[in-house]
Amino acid sequence: MPLATPDSPRTQENSVAVTLRVAVARIYRALRFSASSQITPSQASVLFRIEQSGPLRMGVLARQERITPASLSKVVDSLDALGLVEREPDPLDGRGTLLSVSATGRRLIREQRAASTQALEEALSKLALADQRVLDRSLPALERLADILLSSVDDD
């Protein structure tokens, strides 16, 4: 989608936000397919969240994932059946359970990341050098944008 020129007004259809959202969604989708995982996107999201945040209680994980505890329970049960997560008693509250990523889960995460990185490297190598440089210079701004977006999610 073309961006607005200095002479034309910005509209919803040609905004940087729309163009960026579409591009990021397409890249995300392509990377998901490149990893050809045996787990669903929901399972991957929960598994990566547990890995990122460390051992978590189900209630905390449900809030972070923004899903109901019942839905999360189904996802976690499926991850447990695949041997990707481990459950252990919460040392601060014996009634609670902490979830952590198993060795098998960590291996799957490494494989997923390697496949995604490989796919990105191959795609980047097909771009003109000038486009590669533009993307490289854009990375700090994209990181700051991600931080802003994630901080607004964390504040909710």
C-alpha cells in the first residue's frame, strides 16, 4: 500500500500504521509456516510465555495470555500431554501449581526460533542491499515501537 505523499492527506487506507500492520501480519504468518511445528499457535503462545516469564501459576498465565482459565487449562493439558511443560507444587502455596517449560519444550522452542531465523535470513538475502540497509536502520525504531505496544498491553 502506498504511503501518503506530502501533497496528499493521510487516510486510514494509506497510513503507516495500516501498511505496517499488514506487513507484520504477513511476516508473522510466513514465519509460523516456516517453523512447521507440531503445536498450534495457541500452544506456541502459551509455551513461549512460560519460557519468557519463568515458572507461572495458571491464573497469572491466563491473565497474561488474556484467555479464560478454562481455555488455558485445555492448552496446558495438551502441552503437558506432549511433554512440553512440567507442573510442580508452588513452594509458597502448596495448593497451587507452577508451570515451567520442560527440556523437550526448550528444545522445541530452540528449533522454532532457528527455523524462523533461517527463514528470515533467506528472505533478507533476496532483498537488494539498499533494502537490507533500510531494514537494519529501522530496527531501533521497531524495537521502541514494540516496547510501547507491549507496555500498553502490560498496563491493562
